[in-house]
Amino acid sequence: MRNFIAWQDDFSVGVDVIDEQHKMLLQVINTFLSSLEESDDRFAIGRSLDEMIKYTEYHFYTEQLLLEKHPDFLAHLNQHWQLVKQAKQIQKDFQQYRDLKADIFDFLLLWLKNHILGTDKVYFSYLLKNNLI
């Protein structure tokens, strides 16, 4: 399996459960992207896509429970649901035998980096600084 994006210490948001889930999220995204790149087996690709979406939803639920005390919680929640919506469209396209867009690699990796390094770090830093978690 190719590692498209690897965990780096600067990805840490300072909350162990979230950091561990982010590591797992990297793993499921790497697995999905590897299956796209390396396999013609639609079953394997579909399974890794399903796993990525399910884990993303699980992770977002965990984050939302911790972030609901943040004053901009709804903006963060909206980012989560926009990604889930886009991921489900990718899944729908795949199930309807449409070609997955070539930019799916860049989209997922850029979103992941921007969300963890940008939004998540800012939100969790605020909560930690204000003793809200």
C-alpha cells in the first residue's frame, strides 16, 4: 500500500482521541487511494470507499461531541457535512460506474491537510486554552 499522506507530529491537535482517529483516518484514506491506483477490482475499491466514508462519519461524530462548546461549532459542523456529501457523491458515481475524477487524490489529501492543520487545530486549541475539554 502506498502512503499518500503520513502522520506528522504537527498534525496533532492535542487531544489524544482525536489524534488517534486522525491517524486512522489517514490510514483509511491511504487504503482507498491505493486501491484506486493499484487495483481493477471494483469490489475492493468499493469496500475501501465504504470504509473511508463510514470511518469519516464516525470520526466527525466524535469531533462534534467535543467541539459543541466552541462558539463557531456550526461552521465546523457544516464543513463536516460538506465533506460527507462530497464523499457520498463519489460513492454514488462509483456505484453507477462513472469514472471517478482524477482530482479525487488531490481533493482528499488537500481537504484532510487543510481540515486538520487549519480548522481542527484552531478549534481544539481554543477549547484547550479555555478549559472547555
